[in-house]
Amino acid sequence: MARSRKKRVSKRSRPVRKAARKPVRRWPGRIWRLSLFLGGITLGVLVPWVVYLNYQVTTEFEGRKWDLPSRVYARPLDIYPGLALTRNDLEFELQAAGYRPSGNIDRAGRYRVSGGHIDIHRRSFRFADHQEKAGRLRVSLAGGRVAALKDLDSGAAIDLARLEPAELASIYPLQREDRTLVRLADVPPLLVTGLQAVEDRNFKHHPGIDWRGIGRALWANLRAGRAVQGGSTLTQQLVKNYFLTDERTLARKLNEAIMAVLLELHYDKGEILEAYVNEVYLGQQGSLAIHGFGRASTFYFSQPLDRLEPHQIALLVGMVRGASLYNPRRNPERALDRRNRVLGMFAETGLLTEDQARQAVAMPLEVTPRGRLGETRYSAFIELVRHQLAQVYREEDLKSEGLRIFTTLSPSAQEKAQRAVSDGLDRLAEAGLPDSLQGALVLADVTSGEIRALVGDRYAGRVGFNRALNARRQIGSVIKPLVYLLALEHPEQFNLLTRIDDAPVTLRQADGSDWTPDNFDRMSHGPVSLLDALTQSYNQATVHLGLQVGINYLLRKLQQLGISVDVDPVPSVFLGAVELTPLEVAQVYQSIAAGGYSVPLRSVIAVQTEGGGELVRYPLRLLPQPNREAIGVLNYALTQVVERGTARALPGLLGENTVIAGKTGTTNDRRDSWFVGYTRDLIGVAWVGRDDNRPAGVTGSNAAMRVWARLFRELPLEPVDLRMPDGAFWLWVDRVDHSVTAEDCPGAIQVPFVSGSEPTRVSDCLAVLNENDDEAFWKKWFDSKD
């Protein structure tokens, strides 16, 4: 029993062996679940992000609109037989418009000088009023004038040729980007295909990313040990330039790749390539970025894009890799090497033959010495343009609408005007006047009021205070002719020979003090004629005359001539205690120079949209002034200021004795020097003084007149037209007693009179001549009866 129990016990205590379990593989499931989890998170983040990028791509690219600067052009140069034009002036105008001298003129934008002829291959251009085709012409010059014009293509003589205007400046967007939009159809085929050959040979086939290109670039960079090749497609480059920044991060590269694929999904290759051609960065001038091949062509070659040769196209294509690195002006050797390598690629891909590539490699870079864009030498004039346009356009419109603004400026005249101020003030300093003198100069066409030149600073191109527009200074004796004009408008009382008192005068002022004006020579000259008082600029005589005509009438006359002034009606106004700018003074005298036909001085002729649609045209608006006969008489008196008055040194400064009208002006303590002078065609106003308004030792004749003369001796001088309008006529009078006389009588001078103001007393000489004429008449009558 015991044994059997023991046995049972031992049987129960023996452990039961179970079959070994196979290990459970849980990691694949975990990885799968983790993958699903991470994939969900990725999709949850990536899909919305891709949707967002897709929205950004479609909305911004679909409605893409670059802010285009407004282009400001000079006046076109109309050439015709008889035009006063020198060879130097014509060459300057051509070069300002981007034309280049050459031994042949087989390409538009070039000219050739041969003896007295200048052959020009003018470009096509859309003017404000018509489209001018490209063509070749010959300008023959002789004696400072155009002798003949010839169309070299047809061989026929022509009466008129118009050269495209120079681009003066651009009014840039806030982004400081400059571009000229071009359509892909207008881009030279070599540029389109060459760009792809150099930057993205698989452009037509990849979906936005070229994996083979990336691999090829990676292998080339590894072999070279440095970055020698890029793997970005043209689409990726466009995305980076258009949507992204230049930061080198993985997130930016990822965004670039996604957006490139999205861009390719929505738009065809042509649209993408056209956007690239207009967006790519190709240079810098100061703070201004040059974008797109259209603008780069003008910036580097002064030529439109469709006129470029293969070697020029290759240079621009090569600069895509690095506009600063391959800048042909700063790094010409590096740029030449890069251009030649690009030409090699053109030949390698069959875009050029070996001979064509070899010829292109032999060509120089041919870039212009400096870009014609950016900051301008014409900043003072451009400020006037902005001021006039502000009356019609908002500033933001000018900076984004790509307007074409046609102005009145003559580049050659502007250059001469700036030189006259800069060099003239230097000469004055050498003569002992302060070297801190500043100056301003305004030159305008008499008849049209178009401003040909405007200088606001002695230093060309310096942007700052524009004295021609903003320097309000007392004008001194420049106002005196208006006092005499008022007198001549009363023919029953005054003519040029009427005597007035040049005697001391004392007037009580509003503050109780006395005002006693003096003449410049500190002398009184007694009774003098109006003509002598004006030509010698006598202060005392002018005040006496002014008190007779009335100060309020003087202020009203200023308003009639286009100037509103806020000044107290005190007698000192008769002597120029009125503050005007040089431009306002030019406006006053334009009416006088034009014989009583007033026109607003203007700097803008027309404004067009970028596509050529006309927005605003500024027509010529003539406003006849009353009493034109009195203005005609005054014109003569102002020629006498130059002939024998305060400006009598002017003919010697000009080196020519032409009939010119003018008036000097000097203010108290010799602070301001003014000179206004005009010929038949042109009127100029010069001012010289110190910005701090301290005494400068200047007079109208020793400073401003000399600056004026430096300009006008380089301009064609047409004598002032002294034909009298209806209501005025010339009459011979005796120089001493002002009686009516005859041309052959001793002391006879010819003077104009407003009808009703002429003297009635006959001189003894004329009486004798009349008696002799009567006797001769009766003698002939009786002789005829015999």
C-alpha cells in the first residue's frame, strides 16, 4: 500500500512537459502600424501643404502682373533741310538714344560719319502719334545746318526724318525692379533654344524636376570637388525667382520641387518659358535690379532684344548662371570666357554651325560703357515731369502701370545747359566770386512753351534741392518790364519817349519806417524817357512810374501771365520784392517773348499705355494776352537793354551781334543775380546766388548773364522778331526832342509806338522835307500841263 501510494505521489509530483511554443513575430505588425500612422500624419500635413502650394501657384501665376516702371522719353528729333544742327549735336542725340558709331550700318541702331554726311540706320519706334519703320537715311550737314536728307534704301530725297527719342529715365516700382516685357513669339529663336541647351536640355520632356539632370550635376560636382553644375530645371529656377527666396534650406528646396511639378501640371511649356524670359535676374545698377532678357538687352547693348547677334545672345544666356559673377562691365575677361563656352554649347547642340560659332567667338563683348538706365543726369527735369503728371495720375499708377511718357527735353540742349551752369560757376569763382554759389537755368521754346532743358544744381546728376522749381527768391529788376508794360497799355498817357522823374522818393511803410530806394549807381538822373529808365534799370524812375500805374495792377498783370503770388501790395514790389522760382520767371517772360501769346510751360507732350493706347495728350493751348501792341513795343525796349543798357556786355560774351532781348536783375545786398533773355525761338532764365541767402557780391550782369551766355553761344541764335502787331507801328523821331522826323534827318532814330501814343510835333527837318515834296509835286503838276 505504502509503495503504491508513494508511487502515486511521485506520479503526481512529476512535472508535465508541454510542447515548446514558437516565438511570436510582432515587429512587422508594429512597423506596419507605425508606417500607417506616420503616413497618415504625413498625408495629413503634406496634402494640405501641397493644396496650399497649388493654390499659391495657380492664383499668383494665373493672375501674374509685373509692376512695370513708367518710361520717360525725350522729345523726338525731327530732321529736315534747313534745320540748325551741328555734327556734334546730332552725334550726341544719336548716342543718347543708344545709337553706336560703326564702319557700316547694316544693323539698326548704328551710324557712320563720312565727311559732311552722317548715315543712320534708324530703329523702328512707336511714337506718340504714329509708328515709324526702321530704315537707313543720310543727313548732309553744311554751315551748321541740315543741307539735305536722303533715304538710302530708295535713293530718294526726303523732306523729314524722325529719330526715336532717348530714354531719359524710368519711374520705378517700389520693388526697384526694371523689366521690359516681351512675348515668347518676339524672342529670337536662338535665345529660346540656346537657353534650354545651356540651362535645361530636357526642358520639353521633364515634369518640372529632372532626376537625371540632378544626378548628372551631382556626379560632375563630385568629380570637380566643387559646384560646377546645377541640377535645377528652368521651371525650378522660375519658381525660386517668382515665388521663393534665395535661402539655401531643405524646406525651400522641397517647396521648389513641389511647386515646379504643380506649375508644369497647370501650364504649358510655352507659358513657363515666357515667364522665365521676363523674370530671370540679369544684373544690377545701384539699387535697381534688371530682370528679364528684354531689359537686359537694352541695359548691356542699347539694342532691342530682336536685334541681338549670336555672340550677344550667348553673353546674356551665360549670365543666367551668375549675373554678378559674369558682369561684362566689371569682369570682362570672365564674362568673355563664359560667353565663349556658351557658344561652344550652341555649336555642340547644332544651334550654330562650327563656322558661325567661330565667328561669334572672335567678336568682342560689345557692351556699352555704362547702362542707360537707373539714376539719371536729368533728375531736375524728371522732377518737373512728375509734378506735371501728378495733376492727372496717382504716384502708385506711375510706378506700376508701365506708362510711356513723351516729354519735351532736348538731350543736347540739356547737356549744354548743365555745362553752362557748372563751368560758368567755376569761372565766376576764379574771378573772385564765392565758390559756394549755386545756379539754376531754364530753357524753353518761345512759341510752344516746351521746356528743352532745366538745371537745378551746379553738379550734374545730383539729386536733391531743385532750384529751378523750388528756389523762391526775390527777382529784383526782372519785374520792371511789367511796370513799363502797364504804362504802355495807356497810349493816351505814355510811350517809350515819355519823360518821368528819376529823382529821390521817400515812402512811409506800414510799420512807420521810411523807404527810400536808391539807384544802383547811387545817383539820380532827373527827367528821363521810359526807354532810358528801363534800359538803364533806374530804380527811382521805376517807382515814380509804378505809383502812377498802380501796384494792384502790377500784381494782376502777373496773374494774367500765369503766376499767382501772395505778396503785400507795397511799393517795394515795383523793384522786385516778389519771390518767384526760375521756372515762374520763365513763364512770365514767355508771353512777352511770344508777342503776347501765352502758353503754359510744359514738360510732357503725351502719355500712353505700355501697349500704345493714348491716355492723355497735352495739346498746345494759346492764350492771347490783351494789349498785344504794347507787348510788341516792350519787346523792342528789351532789345535796347542788350544793345545799350545794363546787358550791353552780352554781345561780347556771345561773340555775335544778334538782336536779342533781355533783362538783368539784382536784389538787395547783391544776394541774387538774374538774367532773362530770348531770341526768336528760345527763352532762357538764369539765376545765381547762395543757398543760405547771404550777400554774394553778384549782379545780373556779372553772374547770371554770363551763365546764360555760356549756354546761348552754343545754340542757334535767331534774331528777335520786331515786326509790330496790329495797333502798333514804327516811326522815325528825333533823338533829342522826340519830334516826328525822317530817316534822312540828323539824329533820327526809329521807335515803335502804340497807336494813339505817337508824338504829333514835326521836326524842322521833316517840315522842310515836306515843303520840298509839296513844291516838287506842284512843279511836276504844272510841268505836266505845259
